[in-house]
Amino acid sequence: MNEVDLEEFPCDLGSVDWYKGIERFLMALRKLQNEPPYASIEAKRKNRNLMILHYTVCGLFALFALYIFYTITSSFISFLSA
């Protein structure tokens, strides 16, 4: 690292214990492989219900937007034909 880098990032990578960091990483990886982080049944149920609610609200909003678009275009077409 040059002098500008040392002024912007005051850290010394030589002081990092890389072997200990790699050891911790491998231990966490082994734990993750043996015990996958699955959510509980209640959390999955809540997530599913929230997803259903989200898609319902989005669908109703889309129908409302289409209805508004239809009324505007039909009134515009009737205005042009009159």
C-alpha cells in the first residue's frame, strides 16, 4: 500500500491472523452444512400469508388501474365520436 492508501485506510493487513480467520470460516461452513438455517413452520406460514396478501393487493390495484384506464379511454372515444 502506498502513502495515500494508508492515509485513507489506516489498517495493517500484516497484523491480521489469516490462519485463525480461515479456521473460523471453515468451522462456520461445516456448521452451516450440518445444520441448514431453515425457518420454523410458523415463520414459513406467516411468509406465505404475507405473500398471498401482497399478490392480492397488487391484483386489486391492477384491476383498479385498468378500470380507470377503461373509463378514461371510453369517455375520450365517446367525446371524439360526438
